[in-house]
Amino acid sequence: MKFRILSIAFILCTAVSCTEDPAIELLEKYDFYFDNMQGVRLQEGDQMDVTLWFNVFVNASAPVDSVRIVFEPVTGGGAVSGSSVYVTSGKSCSTAWTMGNESFTQTLRASAYDLSGRFVTSVDLTACAFRENKWDEVTNSPETRIMGMAADTVNDVTFMVTFNKLYRQGAMYYIWEEVTDPKFQSPDFPREVEIDRAGIFYVSTSGGNIFRSADHGDSWQACTKPWPDRSHYLHLHVSNDNRLWIYTAEETVRYSDDGGITWHNAGSQMTQHGVADIFRLGNGSLIMHGLDCCSLMRSDDDGQTWTRIITPDYTQKLYVNDDDEIFICADVGLTETIYSSTNLGATFGYVHSVGPSFRTSMDNIFNKWDDFYYVAIPGYGIMKSADLHDYEPFWINADLLNLFIDHNGVLMVKDIDFQTVYYLKISG
């Protein structure tokens, strides 16, 4: 689709003959436009072939001159293969634009000069160049509406759920392709996406259904409906033992150990709080934190009865590492504080605290990639840790709301304004 930038008109005065009014004006209308789409997504160092068209509409007695076009990268630090060309009416000229790395949004300007050297006009073309080791600010869809993400690092697949749509990551980490499977149409708009340790993806919907894919998202099959008579939004969670947990308002929490074929009721104490985080410990017991504050509990009978764990202050999030060490994040005065326990929650010790600019519900707080944890605190930013005991600031962003990591290890930060997502691709 051609994007018309600017159409201008200017007046040339001439005396056509000694008997005509010397003030007779010939109106020439010049039209310049790029044949390229605005805002194309590329990487630093990528090259884009650029085409600029020129048209002039004139009175039949007026000559049609060529114009000189000067191409110049004005933001981003890129380069062009040919900076100055001549073009006549009805023709196009082109150049190759190489993306720089000085900014995410980059601009190429084409300036037009007539044959006398007088400046006529200029038009701009923008592109987005994703860069390594720099935060790139994206303000358009689909990722600015992200609600959840699930990544398969073995098969190199990532799925993202936004408001009512499911996307699969394309050939590049910043390209997202909508999944148009009819299963995800009204009323079954996608709401949450999860993956288990066997690489099976699950998507819950606003119509009360769950769909699963065992072939990396190439096809989707319906699970047994947890509540056949209910068509409500489902809160979906997969614990580290591959158990699938489902919660919706006014219903008992249910779980499935066979990929959503059969469902079983969990204990009523669990239902009071819903499920936000849940882990199977090495001794077979379960530990969970509900969707609301201060709901850390442990079950020694596979989720049928639960014992409240006494914690410091107002707990919000739970994480358990591979050594069964329990970490919690809690509201403490004006800070968010991390505590840990090595005795199944009998006691907790202080680990670290930061001061956020605001408080909200917490989602993806504890994130691991390779040998490091990236701990995202809403209203503060991201901390980096090798063991969840010693922390260093990774990126301070007082507007941070949530953090996601794809199968490439690319970090995506959702901003509090719900209109901005920041990408960071770490090289090496």
C-alpha cells in the first residue's frame, strides 16, 4: 500500500507573450511519496530497498523538468547506498537504506530540489530497528496488549495472549503472527496460555473451555470442559509436576493429571483463594499462594486439605527453586521484601527489599533464563540474581508492570500505561 506523504503546489510567474498579462501564473502540482510502508520492523544492520515516486501535473504549455532527490538518514545513524539521484515526472528513484543503532525509531528523509537548486519539499520514511543490548520501546500492537506468554525453549516456540487473541512468534522475535484457528473465535477468545514441562501448550478461553497442543501449536484439541454448564473466563495454571489447575469464580478449584481429560476437585480452603502459584515439593507435598494477599498454604494430602503458613507481613508471590527453597515477596511498609525458607515454611529469613513507586497485583515476578534470575517488581524495575539471595539492579523502571521472557531469552517489559512494551535482546 502506498503511503502519500505530501503534495505541494507552487507558483511560477512568466510572460507568455508581449500581449498577455505578465502576471499570468502557471500552476504546477508536485507529488512525492514513498512506495514503502511506514514503521517496518527490522534489525540494526538490516538493509531496506526504498522507492520514492515523483509526479508533476502541469498546464500543457509548461515544461516538465526533472528534480534532484537527496536521501539522508536523519535519525538512527543509518546509511544509504546512493544519496543523490535525478527523477522525472511519473518515474521513481530508489536507494538502499541500512539501519543504524543510535535509536529504535529511525528516519530517512528524501529532499527534492528543482534544476535551479531551489529546495522544493521533503518527505520522511520511518522504520523500527531492533538492537542488541538496548531497550527498544514499542508503542503499537499486538504486544502492547500482552496478557500472558508461554515459551518452549526446546522446540523454539513462543505463544503470546493479548486481549482475546493468541499469537505465535514468527521468524524474528519481534514478529507476531495471529493464530486464526476457528476454535479461538467467539465465545472462546483466548485469555491465558501456559506450558508444562513436557512441552504441551494450554490455552484457556473466555467461553469456559481449554485447548491443548502437543505438536508445538500446529494443531489444537479441546480438553474436557472443567464445568460443563459454565461458560466463564478460566484462570489457568500449570504446576512444576505438570498438573493442570483451573479456577473460576463461585466454583471449586479443579485439577487434571492427564492433560485435561479428567478433572478432580481440590480442597475448599484452596477454593477460597484461587491459584496464583503452586509447586510440588520433593517430599510430595504441595505449596501454593492464592490470588489474594497472605494466602500461602501447604497440603500434605495432594491438595485436599491445606494448612496456612505463617509468613512475615503481607505476602503476594511464591517461588520454589529446584532445591525446595521457598521464596516469597511481601508488602512491608513502603517496600517490597523478599524472604526465603529452607524448612518448608516453618521459618523465613530476610533476603532483600526495594521501594516501588506503586503497588499492584503481581504476576511474573520470579523469572529464570539460563543461569540467572530476573526478578521484576512492579513500580521498581528488574533485579538480577544468580541464587535469589544476592541481587544487583538490572533495569530501574518505575513504570514497570510485568516481565515476560521468550524462548530466545528476549526480555519484554509491559509498562503501566498498557500502551508500551520494551524489548531487550541480550547478545552472547
